[in-house]
Amino acid sequence: MDIKDLLAPSDVFVGIRTSNKTKLLEDLCRRAASVLKVDAEKITADILKREELGSTGMGGGVAIPHARIPDVKRPFGLFARLKSAIEFDAIDRQPVDIVFLLLLPTASAGEQLNALAMVARSLRDADIVRNARRATTPSGLYAAMAPSRK
């Protein structure tokens, strides 16, 4: 599995403005629901329920909110860089400005774990995060997360 298997260039956003974590997650879930043709309220409820178990803010200004969604047939990602960092209850207590929303099918747990591990591994890479923060366009942000292989 590759990042490009779950993230399309059209699902990348730069400069999102939001005032708090809940509003951000609601916005991202609406965007994902529109692409997937799935109920936005259901996605939002599942994502917020997962956040109640513990923040998905992994530190370094990065968060990977994720949940298993019954109507999702394959792993789906949405990647965003915020205009300004927000409080996210991250493990290091630092505000978050890089967010990768990951929606996973309820079946095939192995594939889900691989997708989540791949995204987390990528967003622990200092070069990827630095390039994501420097990106000024969605295509630049996509290139930071899914660099071309030569």
C-alpha cells in the first residue's frame, strides 16, 4: 500500500481556517462525506467518538484523526494544512497545523493497520512535515505527502 492508494490530489487542502478541533473535524468529515457519498453526520460522530478515547494529535503539530466507517469500502484520506495551528489535545500539548483524516472500512483489520501505520510513519518524517508546512498550494502539499519515486 502507498499513500497514493488512499489520498487523491483533489483531497488535499491548504490554508484551512478554523477556530477549534471540533469545527475542524466537522469540516473535514463533511468534505470526506461529499467525496465518498456517505452521511457526513455518521462520519463526524465516529471521528469524534474516536477522539473521546484519546487525542489523535501525535505531536510535532501533527494529528491523524481516524475511525472505522461502515459505509467506507477502502481506506480514504484527506490531508490538510491549517492557516493557523489550533489546540488539539496532542500528546506533546503543542497546537496542530497538519491533519490527515483517515477513514477506514470496518472489514480487513490488517489493511486498516497498514494504512494507519503508513500515514503515521510518513508524518513522523521531518522532511515530509517540513515540506508540508512550506507548501502554498494543494499540489505542493500533495507532493510533500506523496513524493514521486524515481
